[in-house]
Amino acid sequence: MLCLVLSGAFCYASAVARTETKEEGAILIKQKAHHGGVDKSGSIAPSINGNVLTVVFTENLGQVSVEVATADGASVQYTSVLTPNGLQIYIPNAGNYIVTFTLPNGDEYYGEFTVTD
């Protein structure tokens, strides 16, 4: 019985058996470039609510560059933030966008989202 409980706990902890759904407005983060070390995608939590992109960093990642671009690649906003502080970016126009996060070590993460009016 103990082995069954422990294996279930380890599966849940490593996201193998997750059953919860993605929160409304949450943006899935994917890794674009990895230069070694630990995957930090779980430390970046962006979400979209209307025209406002909100990003929460759950741990100190250093100075992170944040770029919002259209799906065609045209830059809309570029900024950097000292984590673990978060940020909000207003996206004025409806459309498909990509947000890219570049960590100090060169690792890049991105997420795709849509702004609707």
C-alpha cells in the first residue's frame, strides 16, 4: 500500500498524472533555446485578460528580457524586468501574439496567445 501511495505522489509531483485544467487566460510556456541547467519554464506564469498581459515570476531568475511580438514577427513591446517582480503589458490591438522570455544565461521561453475585442 505504501508503494502505491508513494508512486502516485511522485507521478503527481512530476506532472505525469495531472488532472487539473489550464486556468482561463493562462498561457502555456514552451522552451525555445536551452543552454544547459534546469528548465525554468515553470517559474514563468503569463496570462492574458482582455488586452492586458500579466506575467508572474515565481522565483528569482535575474534580469529577464520580455518581448511581445505579433504572430508575423513584428515587435509590439520590449522590456526587461528584475525578477521575482512581475509585470503587466497592455496590448492595444486584437490578434495573435507571441511573448518571448530571455533569461540571463541565454535560455529562451515563449508562449502564444490571442487578444480578442
